[in-house]
Amino acid sequence: MEIIDEVGEKGVIERRFTLTSGEELVPGIQWLPESVTVPRPTILIGHGGTQHKRVPNVLGLARKLVRTGGFGVVALDAPGHGDRMTPEQKKAQSELLARRTGERLSPLSEERLRAMASAATSAVSEWKALLDDFGNDPKWASGPFGYWGVSMGTAFGLPLLATERRITAAVLGLSALHGDGVRQTEQASAIEIPLLFLFQWDDELMNREGGLALWDAFGSKEKTMHINPGPHVGIPLFEREAAVAFFKRHLDEE
Amino acid sequence: MEIIDEVGEKGVIERRFTLTSGEELVPGIQWLPESVTVPRPTILIGHGGTQHKRVPNVLGLARKLVRTGGFGVVALDAPGHGDRMTPEQKKAQSELLARRTGERLSPLSEERLRAMASAATSAVSEWKALLDDFGNDPKWASGPFGYWGVSMGTAFGLPLLATERRITAAVLGLSALHGDGVRQTEQASAIEIPLLFLFQWDDELMNREGGLALWDAFGSKEKTMHINPGPHVGIPLFEREAAVAFFKRHLDEE
């Protein structure tokens, strides 16, 4: 890992870095409390589809976690997102975003679901490479580690959390069993850490029964589902406070 | 209202009182922060069936609301509960409790549902009488007011909140549409205040679809449903923290 740049603002250090994962160079950001010198638990944030490591909702959540939770936070650009987009991908994304009607998103095509499944393998390797680097140099983070990721962040979070024991608490959501649901169910049942699962009751991309079934499938003894009214992009801001309280309960007491 | 007794313990004043509602004398308890002299928002707690104003979960929640939220709290013995039980009611309740198998409760009979519906009218009058008395003497509480009540506390909370505008935020739960659900749906749709609705996924008394449908029926713009695994009596303790955060958000900002 290589630090590119570091700035401090209103109590939060924002450090840009590049992670090497196999042959991939992955751009990332770490946020840290300015005033804390001892190692703190760190939350990994997996952004949503078409987003990147510093979209407003990731940045807002990261600053909230740092300021009110005292946590460290890390976000990476997912494969094919943010600074990792090819010109073709940028064009395809512009077209996708142009198809939006108001605040509601168009349904996920089979093609997009396949592309996401294929990107998941790389995304999982990259998060693991990040945790390896953290383990090799405690100046970055010493754990315990949490994960926050909804929508595509959950599509990638399922295979990550099903196989990665260094992450011990997670916030997931905006996701539902789709197709035959077999693979998602297998991954979910292999996940046994405490979970907070956020769901939007009027989600135009995910159906209610599939969302409830995915939450039900997790192997975790502690798992809470928070349902709010509204569309896919519309989780209430107060769920950030709930995430801070959740991570405090699980990562601060270890 | 008449104060019977007042003691302080670990930062919490506990004041026993008797409320007069029509011809009924209703025993109640008020909990207050010892160190706060200005009027604070007050939460009314409606206990569950077979319980009373000072069962461990009411007392624990009340102390949490006082200590970490700085709120005032009031609980009343519901009609036919606590110090208001006749010898016949005590006998019937002992028999009911004896039928419990482990931690799971026996299904609510039609007779119990009818008795609860009939008690609701008195319970609603008594909460309104309490708010009237508070309004007449600000040494007790000056509002704003919240309500916390699950199971029977929601059976009584629905008709209360549907008609009582002095209560501006509520935590409900452990309840589901039953029978034709028409009356509950009418009451729920008349309730438009911010709500937190707690539900147990393996509730032996309330079915899942009916619980989701009840939450869906509320007229509130802000309504969040928290679902946890486990039986009717088994809401996780961390939901107390969620209730404190919820009331802080809605009652402290007014």
C-alpha cells in the first residue's frame, strides 16, 4: 500500500492510497480520527453500483463513523468503478444513469447481475489483500474490523463475509434473493457474525419476500432487519446513527 | 394525582402516585432524572399482558430512558393488572402463566382478545386523564410526550395514539393484524407520528405477515420496523438503546 496524499479537515484525516492486489492497482481512501493515536477498530465500506469510494453517502457515513464512533474507515473503488473505469465503462454508466426516472432506478438486467457476480471475485480478493496489508503494518489499522455495504456492497459482501473471518460485524442491505437464490443462501448461511440488515420497503430493484428471505437465511445468531418505507436510494440518514451504535456494540467491546 | 412515596437511587427518582380517572384509582410510577431541574420530555410506558407497572423489563427500560436519555418516564397498572387485580383475576393469571411451556407462550384465546379489547377503552381514558393532569400541573411533566408499548401495550396504544395528539412519537411492536384486521388497520392508518415498530421473527403469538401488514398500515411518514429472531418474550436488550436514540431524535429536537 502506498500513500498518495493526506489531508485533515474538522477532526478527520483523509488519506488517499493505492492498494496492490495481484496485478490490480486499487485506489482507496482511509479516514481516521485526528485526535486518536491508539489503534481503533476499522470499518470497510463497500459502495453501491455506479458509485465510487467518495460518493456523498460513503463520505457522509465515513465522517459520521470517525466523528461519533471514533473508528477508522476505509473505502476502495470497486472493480470497474470510480477511477478504475475504462472509457467504455464510463460511457455505459452514463447511459445507465440517463435511463433513471426521477429517484427510481431501472431494474437490474441479467447482464448487469452477471457482470456484478464476475466482479465479486476480484472485489473479494482486493478486500482480503487490504486486510493482509493491515495485518503486516499496524500503523494502518489493527482491527477488529467491520464491513458496511448495501446493494452492490452486499452482492460483494456475501462472498467476502462467507470466507473472511477477520471481519466480525457487518451492516448489509438493499439486497434480496434472486434467481433460484441457491448461491446467495449458501453464502448467507455461512455468515455467522452479528448483522444489521437495512431494507427499503418500496425498493424498485429488490422484492420484499426476497429481502426477508435473505435476512432469514443468515447463519448469525444476532441479526436485526431495519425496514423503512421508500425507494432503493433512500435509506434514512438516522440509519447512520444505528450503524455507529451497532459497530460500537460489537467492535468496541472486543 | 397524589404522590404516595418518593425515593432516589443511583441518579433516578422513583415516585409512586395514584391517578384518578373517573371512578378508577390507577396506581402509577414516575421515574425522573435526579440531577435535572428543567422539564424534560416524558415517555409513557404501557406494559404487556399479565405484567404490571414495575416488571423488570419496564423498570429496566425506564431507568435506561432516564439515565441515558435524561427523560421522565411514567408507567400505570393497566386495567385488571398489577395492584388492580381482583382475587379472581389473580387466580386466572396464575393458571395462564402455569400453562407456559419454557419461554414460549400459549396462543391468545378469543376470550383473552375480547377482554383486552374491552380493557383498551379504560386504558385509553386513563392515559388521557394522566396527560390532562400533567397539563394542569407542570411540576409533573410539560411534554413533549412519547409512548412505548409492545404486545398489550400496542393493543392499547393503537386506539390511544389514533385519538391522542399530545403524544408525538411512539415505539410499538409484538403485534399483528388479527381476525379481519379492519379495526386495527383503521387505527393504524390514523396514526401519523414517527414510529419504531419492534417485531420478533419467531413470535409464537403473532404471525409474520400480520406483523408486516400492521407496520405497513400505519399512516406515519417515518416508520421503521426492527425485526429480530426469537420468541414473543425476547426483544434484544440493545433495542432499548434504539428506543432512547429514537426518542432523543424526535422529542429533544422539538
